[in-house]
Amino acid sequence: MDKIQKILQQKYLARLIVIILALSFVLIFNGLTRTINHAIKNIFYSIQRERQLDTNIVIIHIDENDIQRLGG
């Protein structure tokens, strides 16, 4: 019975260590990934250039009342 408890305690300890390492990895490299993402976004914007939006788009909203007025 003691061997089983030791094995279970070791599993919990191993899981706790893995969770702590993963969280510290995320916290440490979070700033680095933000910087990389920002740099890549700036590169894409400089390559793509600004586009003119199409002014010919019209959005029409038809709800249930409009359908009833038109006769179903």
C-alpha cells in the first residue's frame, strides 16, 4: 500500500512540475511572441499597402415584419 501511495505522490509531483514549467515558459516568452507578431504584422502591412474600400456595397436588412408586409 505504501508503494502505491508513493507512486501516486510522484505522479502528482511530476504533473505539478510540468504545469509550473509550462506556465513559466508562457509567461517568459509571452513578450517575445508579441514582439515577433508585431514585427510580422508590420512587414505584411508594408508589403500589402493600403487598399481603397469599395463604395458600391449596400447592406439591406430584411426582418420578419418586412417579409409580412411583402406578403409572406
